[in-house]
Amino acid sequence: STISTTPLVGEANRLAKACSKNRQLCLTRQRWDEILKFAHDTGGRIFFTLAYLQHTRDDESGENDQRDWDSTNAKQLLQYTAQSKYANTVFGFELGNELTHKHKIQNITRLVHAYEELRYIIDETWSATNDKNKHKPKILGPASIGPSQTTKLLKALGSHIDIATYHKYHGGGKDPSIIQHAKGTSIIQHPRNFHELSNAVNKYMDKPEVWIGEGAMAYNSGRQNITDSFVGSFWFTNLLGAISKSRPHTVYCRQALVGGYYELISHETMKARPDYWIAHLWKKLVGTKVIGPILSPIRKDSPDEYTFGCCEGVGYDTLLVHTFCAKEERSNPIFVITNIDKKSPFSINITVGTHMTKYILTGKGGRRDSRSVVLNGNQHLTIENGQLPVIVGEDTDDLVITLPPVSIAFVVVHGFQVDECVSPIVAATNETSKIKHASSLITEEQPQVSSDEYVPFIASESEMHHPVTIHEVQQLAIAQLLGAVAFFAFIFFLRKRIRRSSKH
């Protein structure tokens, strides 16, 4: 990025050369102003990756990672941003992208010093504005690939960053096997796949928080007719459910808005891809608090049949149920259900509540390779003249929901308050019921903590992390045992109903 046109020794030559080849490689003042204003007008927040590798390049040899990071250009951008009236649209900055991938850098100590310098520049620059209303940007990183690389970098950088970021893809877009994976249950991620990273963040950061800063089903721009079609939405939906259960993950950044075949908006037609509608409905309907494990109700093989991913076998995990607190009606539960089976519909009886609102998504014509999505069998979701459609769910007093083959459903249950979804003050003054279909107290295995430590706890929309003492956790453990009895009783009943419906 470049903000200044003032000649810089060595650095100016590289920037001028890059700009002469492709103006899109240059970030000008005008373009940066447009980006900041766009974020402001749309209510967005930006986190921006500052260049590292080329600013460690030796001028004579042309090799990277040969000298300390030259922060001159980055400092110009930061100082210009701090003076902007839209400065608060900038959430934070990363430094470098996938630096240890393919051994781009070897000197981790040099990278640590660069992060220390970035912290100093941000502190100094935002303090100099003397404007208390301007929020100082956070520092994110290391923007690495995979658990092993990220763990190694976090060991060195954990105390120098505010939020850990890493990149995660299921496979490569050029790999032919991604086609078969996408059409079966092997593409679905289990929360345990994120535990190694979560453990590293908890170990090396004082205030652990981790984002997937870049991700999609397949890298190398995705795979045409897979990552840009409805079949890819089963991976996306279940991924969002899985990372929600793997704290301290709090944010998923999808690659990409426009570009490649993993895009949310088509670069060819500017129409929304199926995954756009998954993201839109998730944001609209699903709250931030998770209830219970991912359910796979059709399993028949072991005592662990009530939880997802216990065993291998044909047809397993074709129907998965995620449960959350609803976003708008926070005391009520919402089910996010995926039926990846291409032949069989499934009926599920909701045994609580008075009525429900359902949003059932299918590919156009029932096709899983469709690039268009139909809501509740009659509304073709599309963006016309830049305007989002009015999306209204189907209200029904019938508490039996039938999922067609290859479908995804968001189901909000009304008339039933869930203790796990109600704030403690409200729960103490109003009668609420323990939810019988899932318990927020049945959690994935978490790192052990000593009695004087705090553990992160996802609790509400406005404050993602509330500190909970170990004493409170012990109290929750007692409630967990009681909730588990109701949980398994319901699942036994639910499984019987599903088997009966599938036979019909």
C-alpha cells in the first residue's frame, strides 16, 4: 500500500515500479478515502493487512527476509487513517500474510520485533490525535495456515497481538476429489478439528480470541459448480455451527465477497451465490449463544449416537441439527438443520413451544448443483437493482417440520423460553423452562484452568466474552447433569419419530 507520493530511497523505486505495472496494486489516498466512506455508509468495519515480506527485501540481492521490516510506508497509511473522519471504521491491522507458508520467512524474531514496532506506531499515532472518540485499532495476526504453523507463531507473537487469526480451507480447488467430498458427509467439519488451535490461543494469549481470518471450502479460487453452488452451502452451514462450538473462535471471514469461485457475489453476473443467503440468514436469525452439541438423530450404532461424528458408516450424519438462541427473540431457540441426503426427506417433531417460523432453503428445481436458492418452495431469492428481497419465514402452528432432500432449514420456535437464552435477571423474575432438546451445558472438552483463572464464555450479542469464575463453572456442572437427563430423553423420542417418518 502507498499513501505518500514523496520519494523514498529504495522503497519509492519498488512502489513506483509496482504502480506502473498495475494501478490496482497501489492504494492511493482517494481510493482509501472511498473504502473508509463505503465502510462507514454500510455500517462495516475494516481490518487491513499491512505488507511485511517485500519490506524486508534486500535491495541488492532481491531476496526477502533479509533485513528488519521497513515500517515507513505502513506508518504513512496509519497516520493518514488516524486523521480521517472515518477512522473508526478501521477495526484493526494485520502484518503479513501466510508468512511461514512455503518457508517465505525463517526469522521469527524479526517478525516479533515488527509487531512490537507496529504496536508502538499505533499507540503513538492515535494518542497524537487527542480525540477520545477515535478508537485505537487492534492488532491481529499471524494470518497463518493450519494449526501447527499458527501454534508455532502464537508461541512467539501471542503477547503482541489482540486477536489471533489464521486461514482454513477444506482442500484445494484444483483437486478432483473435492467434487466427491462436497457431495458427501466427509466434507462436514467437527468441532474437535478446531481444538488444537483453540488450545494454543488459550495457552499463549492473555485474553484469548481467535478469528478464521480467511476461509472457504477450497483454496485456489474454489471449484466451479461446487463452491459456487448449493451443494457447497452444506459445508458452509455446518462449518459455522462447528466453529461456534469451539471457543474462543468468535469471527469467520469468508473468502471472498467477489472473485474466484468461492465468492459470495458472482464476478460474472453480480448475482448472489447460495452461500450469500446462508450468511444473510445466519446473520439475521442466529444469535451468538450455542446450545448443546451438534445432533445426528438418525444414528443407530452406539451410546454416542446422540452426538455428531462418533462413527463411520454409509448414510451417517446426513441429517444434522445445530441449536442456538435466536437473535431477535433471544429467549427462544432456533434450529439450523441440514439434510444432505439426495433422496430422503425427513420429518422432525418439535415437542416444545406453541408455533414456529421456518425458512427452508433448496436449490432451484431441487438440484444441489444449482446456483440459485428457493425459500420455502416459492420465493426465488435474488437481488434486484441492488436491493435485498424482503425475506419472511413461514409461520405455522404445526410443530412438525419436514425437510426435503438436499435442503437447509432455519427454524425459530416461539412460545418457549430457554433458561440458557434468558439473562439471569429475567430468568430470576419470570418462569422459564429448561430446554428438553439440547443443553448449553453439554460442552466440548475444554482446557483445564486453575481455581484463580478465568475462562472465556460466549454469553450475549453485545459482549461476546464474559469472564466466568471456576466456582460458577462448578455450579454449571451440577446443572449440566440435570439437563443431560432431559436432553437424552428428548433425543430418544426424536430419533423414534425420525425413523418412523423415514419409513413412510
